Amino acid sequence: MSHDPEVDRVAHLLKQASKATARALQDRLAARDVAYGHWTILRVLWQAEELSVTALSQRAGVAKPATVTAVQAMEQRGYVTRTKKPGDQKTVYIGLTGRGRALEAELVPLALEVNEIALHGFRETQKTALRKMLSKLLDNLEQYG
């Protein structure tokens, strides 16, 4: 089976860019004593009132056991609560505490900073084009992958 060096190169560059941006954000989060895995879950919860563990796992793109482990640690830190609804004692729902919600104002700027660094030197038209191309790439992989 032959490989197309250009295709392999695109996949490699995407992987490296993803790792580099994740590492840059991870370093900034660690300086504030927030785990990268908690960031992933917080981002989802900032957009939702509360979610079941299953829904949270799906939206965060994290395996359910890893989500449960992260939620336990986040509950100990005072970021989230775990509750059950009357009449449904099986499903556990995860919601943010005031402390967890307050982290949004502190942590989102870190992600924006990483994006700014990653896109430094790009013209606005290039940034727009890059976003469109990456969105199309994802759509293609979801449709045909």
C-alpha cells in the first residue's frame, strides 16, 4: 500500500498542531492548578445548566469512566455537584457550583491567548480561511471517514 506524502504530511501537521495547542493550554491551566481534563468538562458545563454523566461524556468527547473520575475530583475541588432527580434515582446529573462557574472568567482568556499565539502573523482573511478549511476537513472525515 503506497502513501501519499502530502496527505500524510497534512495529518501529521494537524496532529502536531493539536498537541502543541493542547500543551500550551495545559501549561496555563496547570499554573492555576486546573487539570486539562477538568477544562474539557468545564467548557461543556459552562454551556449547559446540568447534564447526565452520559450526556456530559458524549459532549466532552471523553469516555464515561474518565468523566466519572474527573467529576469526582472536580466535586472535591468544589467545581461541580452531583445530584439525582426525584423519581429517577439511577441517573446522576452534574452541575456547576458558583466556584465552577466563576472559573469561566479566569480560564477562557487562557484559551483565547493560546489561539492568539497560534494565529500570530495570520491576516484576518487567512484566519477565516483556516477555520473554514478545518471545518470542511472535519465534515469530510465525519461523512466519509
